[in-house]
Amino acid sequence: MPKSTARTLGPWAALLALGIAVVAPVASVAGAPSGALRATVDGRPIPLAAVGSLYCHDLDYPLIRCFRDESALRADEERAAALVGSGATLWVTWYRDASYGGPAFDAAWSWPDLATINWSRQISSFRSYSGANPRWYVLPNYAGGVSVS
């Protein structure tokens, strides 16, 4: 995995966030490969609302692959990286709990509305990779006037 920068959001956690934009050369979800957004856990379909309580990644967008523990998530990311090579780059991992704990989401895409995957207002800490500078917005579609980076 690329070099990471870890941060705890502390008092900003209450503001987090309906959208994330990563200041890096990454497409937005709207510009991602076509297809219907869907999620799986252990290969079985799940509602998008379940994504916020699992360990997931979007390397196979529009498929979000989820797992019940972080070790299974990391193993699947290695599989995805082997299949797509350098075309998939993780920019940020966000965590539900402080100090990088609890359910996590590894994002290679920019998400204009985290409510879509049940991550709105749940992020307490994050790690950024490869020099990415994530910005967290209060309103969907990168709006709201206040962001934390």
C-alpha cells in the first residue's frame, strides 16, 4: 500500500461529511465506469445501507466489495491490484471509530454523497495515501462552505 498520512478528526467529527473530494488525479463517482452501484459481502449482494458497518473498498467500482474484518479487506485489495495493475490507486481510508478503528472504507474514487453508502456523518479518522489531500464537505456534491482536510 502507498505511503500513508494518518489523521484523527477530533472536534471536526460532528461536521463530517456527506461528500469527499480527494485532491489528486482521481475521477468522481459520476465519471466512474458505467453500471449500477451495488455492494456485496463475501460475494453475496447486500443493501448499500450495509456498507457503513463493514470493511469495504471501491476498487471494482461500480461494485463495492465488503468484508466482515479488515484482514479479509486487505487480502481482497491485493487480488484487485493484481488484476488491474497500477490502474487502481487507493487515495484514502476512512474509519468509523477514532484512532483508525471499526468499519473502514478504502476509496479510489471521489464520492459526492456519502449517504449513498451509509457513511454520512460517521467518519472519525482517516489515512490518506500517495500525497492525497482529502476534503470532507458538510453537504452533498462538495458543497456547504465548510470542509476539513
